[in-house]
Amino acid sequence: MGSKSSIVFPTFIFIFIVIAQAEVFDITKFGAKPDAEISKLPLNYHGSSMGFLFQALCDAWSAACSATTPSKLLIPSGTFCLNVVEFKGPCKAPITVKIDGTLKGPEDPAVIPKGVQWITFSYVSALTITDSKMFHVNVMSCKNVTFDNFHICAPSESPNTDGIHLGWSKQITIKNSVIQTGDDCISIGDGCEELHIEGVKCGPGHGISVGSLGKNSGEKPVIGVYVVNCTFNQTMNGVRIKTWPDSHQGEVADLHFENLCMNQVENPIIKPSLVKVHDIFIKNVTGTATLPAVVNLKCSTANNGCENVKISDINLTYEGKEGPAFQECCNVKPVYSGKMIPPACSTADE
Ligand SMILES: *[C@@H]1O[C@H](CO)[C@@H](O)[C@H](O)[C@H]1NC(C)=O
Ligand SMILES: *[C@@H]1O[C@H](CO)[C@@H](O)[C@H](O)[C@H]1NC(C)=O
Ligand SMILES: *[C@@H]1O[C@H](CO)[C@@H](O)[C@H](O)[C@H]1NC(C)=O
Ligand SMILES: *[C@@H]1O[C@H](CO)[C@@H](O)[C@H](O)[C@H]1NC(C)=O
Ligand SMILES: *[C@@H]1O[C@H](CO)[C@@H](O)[C@H](O)[C@H]1NC(C)=O
């Protein structure tokens, strides 16, 4: 008995240590070189720096993804250039991607094929991306992914480049992050559930969008989106739901927009919609707008309009010449509470 327990005890300690330390996969150990080193190579190598990094990233990702204990993919300090890459799961254990360096997108965004994001994560669950400076990210068919302290900085004139695009994904958290881009800061495609967007600073850009939805038949609903404690600075929109005019059926429900601060936003809240939209909660949205229609709820006559919309504590001011500010409603009867600046839609508008 005594000798048996003395064997069991050290075995337990050993296992504990293995689990507690994530194995680190550093891309430079897989052959990636930062630009500074690449440029020291003879000229003929210089042009292939993207190829080096692409292969190194793929190799490091495969190694991390097949690890059976939690692992960390590390991009150390330095600047690394990269075209398009996809990190594909499923993986065997949780992964953290940590980017101490800078991943630089192509100088000419036209080299990224239309409809493709710069970096894509697909079929991955239990992924954390932390302290990263990136360009554009696509999250497809993923589950339990956290972006923490994530910084996206793309030129505001870059066309059709969403900061983070989410599709067919569940339990995604984006927090404490700054997103500056030419299109949507965050765009939420069909089939997304349980999204938490907290403490995100968005702008310049087009704001946070659900959609475009209703483009294709058989789209899955978007259910459960929390946008909380976010600020929008000089964005075209704050939060909006986008649908195609002659849209297919679809559903958007259980959206919460809470504690949002707008600084010179063109359209702080808009939802023009032909897709079934219900259970929308808007609470404590303050700040300034550059157009007078500060809350714009345009629902279609289809599906009884938008149902169960609750709005409370709005203080949005417009200082331009087209004033005064107003709220606009169509086929929706919101339930209002708290302070309401500008005043709620009158029943005549509904
Ligand atoms: C989410 O992923 C983390 C690791 O990133 C893991 O610890 C946690 O258990 C996962 N949660 C669920 C609900 O799968
Ligand atoms: C939002 O901010 C409030 C006040 O600072 C804080 O109490 C709350 O926990 C935050 N919520 C989220 C989801 O970050
Ligand atoms: C808003 O963005 C402008 C530039 O686009 C910047 O000068 C200003 O400091 C930002 N304001 C806040 C509150 O972040
Ligand atoms: C309303 O939101 C602002 C941020 O925009 C926050 O500072 C404030 O604490 C919130 N108020 C309440 C009552 O939660
Ligand atoms: C509304 O916000 C403005 C500043 O944007 C502030 O001066 C005013 O006191 C606020 N009104 C209320 C009722 O909170």
C-alpha cells in the first residue's frame, strides 16, 4: 500500500505540470523571418518573403492544432508580411494565438480576392486571440472564440474590408479591442449565436452590422447578440441590421445594444429590414450624430413588422443645420422607458 501511493503521487504532479503550461509554437522556429531579416537576404529572396511566412504559419498552426494539450501559436516581435491565410480546425485542444509582432497585409488590397478576408479562422473551437495587431479577420463555423485586446487598423479608404466578419459561429467574444477600418468594424453574417461584443472602440468605419441578410435562401438565423459598452467615433453607422431589398426569409432576434457612446456618427441606430426581426433591446445610447434621424427603425410590413422592441435612455444630439434631431419608426411600436432625447416616435409615424 505504502509503496503504491508513493508512485501515484509523483505521477499526479507530472500531469499537472503538463496541463498548466501551454506548449508554444513560435513561427520563427518554423522558418518565418521578420521583414527586417528578409530584406538582408539577397534580392532574389526578397520577393518571396510572403511565401516564407505563409508556409511557417501553416506549419506552426498544424503543429498547434494537432497538440493534445493547450497550445500557443506565437508571432514574436517584428513585422511580417502576409497575403491571405486560413487557419482551419477542428483542433485537438484549446489554442491561444498571440501576436507580439505586426502582421502586415498586402500594400495593394486588390490582391485579396473579393469576398475573402485576409485571415480566416474556420472550424475552430476554444480559440483565444490576444494582444494582436491585425488587418482583417474572418471567423467561419467556429465556436468559443475570444478576441481580447485586439487591434485592427486598416486605411479608412480600403473598400469592402470588414474588421472582423463572423459567420456560422457561436459563443464568440470580442472585448477590449480597437477596430479602425474602411467598412464594418464587425459584421455578423447568418448562423451566428451568442455573440458578446464588449468594450470595443469602433471608428473610422461603418459600425457594427448584422447582415447583410436575406441574400440567399436557407440562411440560418442570427440569435443572441450583445453589444455592450462600446464607443463609435466618426463612423457612418452605429449599430444596424442590413437586409437585401427583395430578401429571402430569415430571422434576427434577441439583440441587445447597451451603454453605447456615439461621437459624430452619421446614423447611430438603423434597422431597415425585410427579414423577421424581433426582441430588440436598446438601452443607454448617448452622444452626437451628424444626421438628424438619430434612431431609424424601418421595418417591413412582412412578418408584422419588428416585434418586441424596447428602447430606454437615449440621449443623442444633432447639431447640424438640418435639425432638430428625431427618431423615425415604420412598422414598429417600440416600448419606451427612461429619458428620451430626441422624443420617441409619435404614434402617427408607426
Ligand atoms: C472555451 O474555450 C476555453 C479555452 O479557450 C475553455 O477553457 C473553455 O472550457 C471553453 N468553453 C466551452 C463552453 O467550451
Ligand atoms: C459595462 O460597463 C459597466 C459600467 O462600467 C459594467 O458594470 C459592466 O460590467 C460592463 N458590462 C460588460 C458586459 O462589459
Ligand atoms: C475620433 O477620431 C478622430 C480621427 O478620426 C480623432 O482625431 C479623435 O481623437 C477621435 N476621438 C475619440 C474620442 O477617440
Ligand atoms: C451609459 O453608458 C455610458 C457609456 O456610453 C456609461 O458611461 C454609463 O455608465 C452608462 N449608464 C448606465 C446607467 O449604465
Ligand atoms: C444629453 O447629453 C448632453 C451632452 O451630449 C448633455 O449636455 C445633457 O445634459 C444630456 N441630457 C440628459 C437629460 O442627460
